[in-house]
Amino acid sequence: MSKNFSRRDFLKLAGVGATTTAILTGCGPASRYVKREPYMQMPEYTYNGQSTYYATTCRECAAGCGLVVRTMQGRAIKTEGNANHPLNLGKTCARGQATLHGLYNPNRVRGPIKHTRGERLYAFDEDPFNGDFPDVAANLSWDDATQVIADALTKYKPNEIAFLMGAAPDHLFDFVTDFTSATGLNAPIRFGALSMFEARATLSKAAENLFGETGLPFFDIGGAEIVLSFGANFLETWLSPLPYTRGFTGLREGKTKQRGYFVQFESRMSQTGGKADEWIPIRPGTEALVALALGRLAFERRGGALPRAFADVNPKEAAEKAGVEFETLERLAVLFADKAGALAIPGGAALGQSNGLEVAEAVLALNAIPDNFGKRGGVYLSALAPTETEYHRPASPKEMEEFTAKLASGEIKALFVHGVNPLFELPKALNFKAALDKVEQVISFATFPDETAVEADYIFPDHHGLESWGYQRVFTGSAQAILSGAQPVVSPFYDTRATVDLLLAAAQLVGGKFAGAVPFKDEVEFIQSKTAPLKNEANGFFSAVDLPTFNASFQQYGGWWKTESAFGAPNTEDVLNRDFDGAEPEFNGEGEFYLVPFVSPTLAEAGANKPWLQELADPTTTVMWSTWVEINPETAEELHIDNEDVVKIISEFGAVEAAVYKYPAIRPDTIAMPFGQGHTAYGRYAEGRGANPADLFSAEYNQAGDILFGGLKVKIEKTGKKLAIPRLESMMGVYGEGLGEE
Amino acid sequence: MAEKNKSQAAHAHDDQHTQEHFREKHLMLDPLPRGQMNDMVMEAMTSKPTWKYWLTVIILGSIVLYGLGYSWYRLIVEGLGIAGVNRPSYWGIFLVNTVFWIGISHAGTFISAILRVFKAEFRRPFTRIAELMTTFGLVQAGFSIFMHMGRAWLSYWLMPYPNERLLWPNFHSPLSWDLLAITTYLLSSTMYLFLPLIPDLAMARDKSTGWRKTFYRILAIGFRGTEGEWTHLRHAMNIFAYAIIPVMFSVHTIVSWDFAAATRPGWNSTIYGPYFIIGALHSGMGAAAVVLAVVRGTMKNMTYFIRGEHFDAIGKLMLIISMGWAYFYFNDYIVQWYGGDKWTKALLHFHEAGPLGWMWLSMLIVNIAIPWAVLWNSKWRSNPWIISIVGILINVGMWFERYLIVPVSLSINRMPFTWRLYIPAVEVYLSLGTLALFILFYVIASKLIPFIPVWEVQEGQLAHKLSKFGRETVVTVSELE
Amino acid sequence: MATVTDLNISEVKLSEEYVGKWGMFINQDVCTGCQACVAACSMENNIAFVGPEDAGYGRTMNWIRIERFWDGEYPEIKMTSRQPMMCQQCGHAPCEPVCPAFATVHSQAQQLNLQVYNRCVGTRYCANNCPYQVRSFNWRDYKRPEPLPNQFNPDVTVRQRGVMEKCTFCIQRIHQAEDKARSEGREVADGEFTTACAQVCPADAITFGRVDNPESLVSQLTKQYEGLKHLPELGTLSNVSYFKGG
């Protein structure tokens, strides 16, 4: 630099530099995103070095837990439970924690894409941990996207357009319901694999049959003194795991009572069963029989006339059929009869059998012995959420089959898919793929490049749950009626758009009845139109003088709920006044093993793309990153199968391969497999990992319309291959393997 | 002090035959003219390298480049993930090698210093070769430690150097003691190597030309061989010989404290200090025998200097040390077993019956059974082949012993949920690299340093003579120093 | 009872007389093993995921793990009480004296074992000497591809390969609460803040707080359940108490 460089020159140069910087930061493609802002121009709500907390709702499952997300300079840093939220009282599960790995997932759909069905949405190879696997770039503008939807709305007749949505009863579902009912489109269908594995249709049907009213039963475990659970995995993914876990803590260490006793009947020890004081591996199919036998024995203990429900069962025979000592049943019946707070819970694979409905009814009927209906420590009907007039459950698999048939027949020409990944979540037997091929136009609103998005013509990505507005009705788990509120905690990271906004824009574009059906400026206005009536409702936990204050408080507290209990007490007159035949269910297939598919407690149906969820040790087996098949060690020895041998599991409807985990707490005639892996898309951490037991299911249903996932018999074949399944536990230390013979 | 060495076949009527027998057997009784002996040593060193020599250099050099160069580079750049270390076996082969090479280095000092102090005459021709082993071995040990570190580029933080943050190493840590001990040992053993080398370097300087002359002139630091210089040299060597013995003992004791001071089952043993020393000597002696045999077999004129009697003597030492090792091993084992701690018992069971039980068994066979079976026989002891095979086996056995102590013992701890096997990965290349570098050092040194301390041999030969007492022919040694 | 200021670690009394500062009580009877604590800890503390190969080879980085064993034989088989294991923040920590670089030291103010990442040279001696095996070593620079690093907690260092790490009792939260209390001229109240694992635990199995305050919830629970320490025979003076339950 010359020594003649004057002060004036310096200022000029500095000016040029400053201008350039300002242009670069101001006009960057992501200038909307706060992190790119210079420190001096931070939005007023963001202080350097200080966190901002936003209340919202967790979208990882449909339960609707309240979250408070810590953000810093526009980034979401940590999710915590919303301590005010009556459903989860400040707690979250592992999936709620890992929701940030969804928000900042390296494989998200980054903008609207026109796409050839079947084409990859991101690059991928075998080792997802190294290298860069970019997503397919967006190739449409949002205006194009709006046009595409508007065209679809005009091109097809109303009954040729269908919406398939996730299980969560949220604002989008309400919007689409309003939109479709006003315009004559097909009403939206909600579905989720969790509700399938919970056999939620069976549970609510049983409640309806017994109590004469619709609704989802809620079991107050926390207030009980003895809990008999027939396969209900309430500590895992069942219905609303956080309140049930809280209930479990209450059962164990109730302040005013003794430590509660917990008995689990199931053929494969689940995470929940692992916490039981007694785990009783009854033979699959005998759950109803055992429940009835227990009912009869307990009734006999109490004295009085035997009700119709338990009259026909022979307890000794039942014990023999179930493979349990009769003394055990007697002992438990005495406990059940004598304790004040006795509770029986149906659930799990038992409901997914051909007699699933009877199992659910028989177990529910047991609760008539302590007559705990509507009482502390007993069975309630879940509180209806605000803005809800009756319980609306997600579609049962049977209804999904009917829907699939409609697609396959070509009746539906345009399908909008949001919040659900039917190609992964629906069993292969339903052949959704073939049905989808018949649909002229498939539009996915997927946040992640999942299997269904791969088969879509257009992907118009919605925001991630933490980037979006909304509310969600809490369908069970809390005594209070809750409408859980959601708000964006960060600006959208990619060029995504709220589906409601997109549909609104399309409706405006089409005009006519479509525009008239949803006369809202944007998503927020729609949401506020729905929540506004709550302002005037009594017993809200906050009150507001005017609507803006109400809306602000709704946002700030993460929703609206009532202060008093809204649990329903079931009508129990006829509970025991019915006949049970106690017949054993039909099992499909010629194999020698009962198959118990269970939902992976850490991954559930949509967690596989979050790397920290993949790396969490499974609560029962401590396996990470893979699928395994659980076999009793003695059976394995008979079959000359060892740990990590790959076996082929064959049902009459399909076959999958998985490595063996010799699981000591499973019946020798049963094998079990987790659901959650086996993706063929869905991002680099999910794809090509493990297998999906739902591929083995048959498209057959129980009376309530739930698929018979618990009613399969399968064969296993050795493949001669080995596959390491990563586990956290030590095989030497836990199983003594490789320590040498004594 | 005089050592008597009786021949069992001495008879008055065949004096001539007896004397021949003595000369043939004992270097000290088989003197050659000084000049000729000097020339022999110089020839061994300066003869033109053969293609075999270059091939060896190239092969060893490539192994060093791949093992120590490329693999270490990868280790530093990619992290220890490419090695086999895991939870709970946080220490793997690196620490095995560290202990192993420090063990090897012990024999050098032992042979040179202890035998010198006790005036064991058979030591004379091979002290140098043994001392080189100390220095070369310690270099490998040092490398192994630095390889082992997660952030090797910050290893200087372990040194007590003045810095602006007034941070010192933690002198509570056995690793700090270790570092000090090894550094002290490396420095003192290098000096101890250098002192007796001075007269030989001076000899080499006088007998060479060209770059060698310059090289040796610098190294010989002006040694002329005056009486005063010899007196000073003897004085210094004496001081070092005595001083280095406690250093040698302390080094391996301190290395053993890395383990003994820890809270791990199996490690926390008070006998580890002497047990490690005897183990070090065990492997060191074996290694010394192997090196001697290789030097004798590959270098010129070495059959004159290194004879059966030397292997015989080393073999006796090996046998005694093997017995000592067995004593300490079982002492350690039995007390640990008797203690009955459940984790220690699990560990001992794991050693014997676990997946590496074969290693435990072969350790006992090659460290105890084979030396005891073979080394009783003086004929077998005197055979370079036999003794070097036994030496190699003992080294394998001692390496196994360290492997059992480090990664195998680490597999078992007080948290059975974390028990896990250790499967070596890139460490194998790095280990081969250190081994190759150790040999390469010898190969290169053989062309630069007089391997035979020729002045010591000549001194010994001056002191020894055959005398007749009555009908008996005996060897007498006079005190020269 | 010792207070913070007069407690010199070299003079810490053995066994019952020792009182730490921050501590935990873990009720294994209600722990369901759901892994929420593991996930919360990993999110709070920027812990890397390592992928299946390393995870299966004992190289997981999680600072807390849930152990379970089996008791009995089928059909009379039970899972043992799930046992969350994290750094026990020993009063006499075996990891501390063995580090040659002073990278793991005892904090006088907090009575915690600190791991000084930028001082660590990776000898891994501390991890060997930890009887609870709760230290994690950064075997590699584990990749967290963009945009995952947006989630990083700015209060917690991201660790390089070759560095040891372990549970800190969420020391960033302790500091934050203490700073806040100091600026308001008061003591930190019991339950004012908690660690990520305790905060998330759906079963309330983990309770965190001041063990030197007999009124705190953690002290009360420890007393009520007669909480036990792991490996007390080693004299580590652990600050985490467990109730095993049935």
C-alpha cells in the first residue's frame, strides 16, 4: 500500500466495504431467517446471548403434548415440556426431544417440487455418515404450486378429490373438514400407524358396546392399587404415553397409599411389561379367556350371584389353555377382588386378533368387579377437547382398506396427502402402492422426503411442526379438556408453506364456492376463528378481556384448557349383563410361531429419520439403528440359531429378514419384531435400515375393523447370513456370552 | 575379584588340547592382535552394503512409512476411531507396545550396567548391542505413547514447561511420573551408551577417511586415549553404571504404577512393580539373544566376537529370569484370586476361559514351560538358533502378557453392562511400524556405530590368561580397572 | 455440615461425613427406561451420534445410559430395575488424580468433577479409572451435517476428536441459575432449575438439587427412600443416590 494513502481514501474504501456487506446480508436468499441478520439488526424479541422461549405443541405423535422451545438468535435449541400444559406437565418423551432433529434434518423437502413418481428425492449411498447427500432442489414457485392445486380443484369433480391426513386432530383437519363439507369434496380421512398398533378402533368400539356411548376410555393408573394389563404398552407409545407414565409413577409411589401392584399379561415382555411386578406370558389368543376366568374367580371371592359375563368360563380350563398355573390366577383374582383400587387395561397385540373386540370387552368388564368406572383409580371416558362435540377416532385399517379400494378403482383422481406416510405406515397387504398408481394426481405436503412423497407428482412441503401455526385437540390423557396451541418458534428454515395457506390461496384462485367456503386471509385467521368462541367459555384457565388478548394468551400459554375435570363417567349398567363365548381366535398362517409386532418405543412410526432417536438404545433390548427379531433362547438353541443370525420370517402374505436377538422374556412359541424401521426413503438416516414387520400382515380385520396384526403365525428360515445388531448392553456382562464356561 | 572357570575336561597329558579347547570356546582366551581386531570391527561396519542389506532397508523403510507414517497420519487426522479402542477398553495395543518396548529396553541396561558392575566378563562383546536396544526400544515406547493420545499434537502439555497460564502437569498422575521416568531413562541410557562408545569412535576416526572421518571426529569429541582420559572415562562409566540401575528399576516400576495405582480390578496389585521389572528383563533378555544371533549371523567377523559361550550365559540368565517371572506371576495371581473380590474373580476367569484364553495359556507355555524345558541344556543354550527361537517365543509371550493386562483386563470392570471385547484395527500397522523402525535403527546403526566395544574386549583379553595349578588348567583374570 | 467455602477437597472426610453440593436421587422403581433423559441430555449438551458401527462397538457418546439386566429364567423372568448411570460427581473422584494434564479437576465452588475440554490431550486414563464407566471419548470428529448444527446449545462447547467428555450435571444451567440468583441478591431456590434429564423425565425418576441442604427435595427423597450409592466400598463419595425398588 502506498504511503500516500490518505484518510479520505480510507473512508471511501471503508464505505464501499460497508455497502457491500449490507447488500449481501440484506438480499441473501434466506434473509428472512434471523440468524443471517447482523447483530445490530436483530428483531426486537431477540436479545444477543439470551434465549427466547415459545410455547407450542409437539407434533411427533398425535397425543398433543405442550412444548416450550428454547430459541436463541432464531435457532431452536432445546424442547422442554410445557409445565402448564395439563397433559404432560412439563415433561416430554424422547421423541419430543428429538423433534429438533426433524426441524434441522439434513433431508427435508426444501421447496415445491414437480416430480416424477418413483424418482429419488435426495442423493444417497450406503454410508449416510460421510459425504454430502443433497436434496433435490425445488423446481416450482409457490405461485405454480397454488396453480397446480387450483387446477386440480377445478379439473376434477368434487367426489374425485380426497384428502388423507395424519392421525392428529388438528387445525388442518378442521380446515379441510370445513373446506370439503362446504364444497362437496370427499371428507378427509385421518390415519396413523400408531392408532393401528393401538387397535384404537377396537378399544373405542368395546367401550361403545359396554357403555353405550362413544369415546376413548382412560385408565387412571395413578390412582389404582393393582393394575392388570393385558398387553397394554402404556409406557411406550400407547395412546398418550406421558400421562400414562405419570400415572405409573403415581401407582408406584402414591403419597397416600401403598406401592401399587402391577401385573402384565403378554407373550413378549414389552418395555411396560418389564416394569411389572409379575409378568405372565399367557398363550396368544387366550387373553379373553384369562380375563373371564379372573373375573369369575374374583367374583366368587367377593360372593354374590355370578353375572352372565363370567358364568360360562371354566377357570381351570382357561388356566390350562393359557399356560398359566391355576394358583397364579387364583392369587391374582384374590388380589384383584380385595384391593380397593383395582384396574384392568386391555391393549397391545391381543386386540389385533380376530376376537380382539371380545378381549377388549372382557378386560374392560373386569373393571365392573371393583366397580371403578368413573372413579379415582378406575376407568373414565376421555374428556372431549374444546371445540369437539364427539369423539372422532382416526380411520381403522378396515376403513383404510375401503379408502384404498376407492383409490384403486380410479374413483379418486386427485389425492392430497398430509402428515401421514401411508406407503410405510399401512401394511403392504393393503397394496396402497398399486392403488396410488391408479390416482391421476398425487400431491404430497410432506416435510420430509418420505416414501409417499417419492410416489407423488407434486410435493408442496408444509412447515415443520416447530415452524407452523396450529392447534391440536387432546383426545385422551388428561382430565381437563385441552386445545393445545401451536405457533412457529423459528422462521421457516426452507422455502416451505403452510398447507392451510396454500389451500386458501388455491381456493381464492379458483374463486366461486371454493373461495366462499373458506373466507380467511390466512392460516392464523382461520385458527383464531376457531379458538375465538373459547374466550367466552366458562372455566378457561385464563380469561381475556378481548379477542386480541385471548389470542395472545393462547399463544403464550400454548393453548387453552379448562380448570375443572371433564372426564366422563361411563354408563355401566349393562357391563356384566352380556355373554362372552371365550372362544379362541383364528390365527392366520401355518407357521409354528406367533408373531408379536410392536411399535419401537423410541422410533415409533416416524422417528427413523432422526439420528439421535436411532441411536437411543431400545428400552428392552438396547439395540440401536436396526431391526431385530426376538426369539426365546431355548427355541433358538433348538433351531440352531444364534444371536445376529439373519432369519427370514415368512407369513402367508409376505416375508422379511432380520437378525436374531435371543430375548429371554418371550414365550418359546412366539417371536417379536419392532415396527419403525425398514424405510425405503425418508432421509439418509432412515433409508435402507432394518425391516418392517407390517409387511407380514394379512389384510384381515376383527369386528371393529382393526387389522389382525396380533393374529399371525409365521415360519422362520435360516438364511446363513449374519448381521451385527448394534446394542448398548454388553453381551458378556448381561448374558454372560463369551465369558467362557464355568 | 577373579572369576574361576573350570574346565571339566582338563587333563595333564593333553595340555595342548585343553588350551585349544579354551581358546575356541572363550573369546577372552582367544586374543588377536589389536590392529587386526580393530580392522575386523571396522570391516564389519564399513564393508559395502550388499543388495540384501538394501532390500532389508527398503522393506523395513516401507513398513515404517506405512505403519508409522501413513497410519499415524490417519490416526491423527481421523481420530482414534480407526483404532480398536472402545469403552471400556480405552487403552489398547498402544499401551501394550509402550510397556513392551520399555521392557525390551531394560535388557540393555541390565546387561550393560548390572553385568558391568558385577564384572561378568562374558558381557564384554555385546554390551553395545544391548545398550542400543535400550535407546532404540525407548524411542518406540515414546512413539507408542504419543500415538495413543487423542490429541497427540498437544502432547507437549504433559511437559512441565513455563507458560503464561502457570499450568503445570498434574504430578499426582502416574502418567506424569511415567513421562519423567521415561525421559530420564532415555537421556541417561543414551549417555550411558555414548560413554563406552567414545574410545571405539576414536578408533574408527583413526581408521577411516572421508565423511566417516568427520562423522567420527565429531562424535569422538577429541578422545586420544591418554591415561587421564581413560581415568575420567572409567570414572564416568562407573558412576553411570551404578546410577542407571535404580533408574532402570524405577522406570518399569513407575510404568507398572500406571496400572497398579488405578482402581481397576486386576490392576490394583502391590506386586506389580517387581513383577513388571522381572517381566521386562524376561522379554529384554529374549530380545537381546535374538539381536545377538542376528548380528552374529549377518555381520562380518562377528563369529569371532560372539560365541556359543555368550548365548550360553544369556540362556542361563533367561532361565533364572523365567523362574523369577513365574514366581511373581503366580504370586500376583494367587493373592488376587485369594482376595475373592467378585470383579477380580470375573476378570481372572475371563483371562483363562474367555475368548482370549488361548493367549493366557500360550503365555504360560512360552514364558515358563519352554524356557524351563530348553534352557537346562548347555548345548542347546549355546546354539544361536535355539536360543533366538526361545527368545522370540518369550517376547511373544511377554507381549501377550501385556495384552492380557491392558485391553483384556480393561474389558472387565465393575459395570458389567459395559463389558466389551477389544478388537485391534489400525494399531496393528502402527505396531508393525514400531517393530520395523526398531530393526531399521539396528540395520542403519550397524553401518555407523562399531557394534563391538572392541576396547572392552581387548581389555578383557589382556586380563585373562590360562594358568596351571598343579594338574589343573584354570582361567585367571587380573584386575585392570 | 460443611458449606461450600470451607470444604477443601483434600480435607474431605470419608464416607458418611462427606456432604457434596449438587446431587441427584434416582428412583429406579419408577424409571421406565424410556430414554427420554438420554435424548434430552444429548440435545442439551451437543452430544454427537456415532452411527451403528461405532455404537455397536461401545463408542456411544451419550452421557447417561440406562442399564437393565435380567433376573431369573423364563417364565419366572424379570427385568431388573432400570438403572440410569451418569457421572456420579464423586467427592473423591478416581478420574481426577490420574489425568496428567489437569483436564479433569474438582470444582471447589460446585463440588463437581469438571472436564476441561480444551485441556484434554486424550490419554483416556480418567475413563479407565472411572469405576462407573460413564465417560465418553470422542473417537472421531463425528459428523453432524448441515443444518443439524443449528440445534447446538450455545452454552455448551462442541467437542473435538480426541477429547474426553462426561455428564456435567448441566453446569451451564447451574451457572445460569446462580448468576440470576446472585444478581437478585438471593440463594438459588430448590427446584428453581434442574438438569435436562431430570426436567424431561416423564416418570419423575430423577431429582436434582442441593444435597447439602436437608430441606431440598433431593435430600428429602434420598432420606425417605434410604438412597444408596454405587460402589461405596471404593470411597468415591458419589453424589448420586439410587433407590432400586421392587
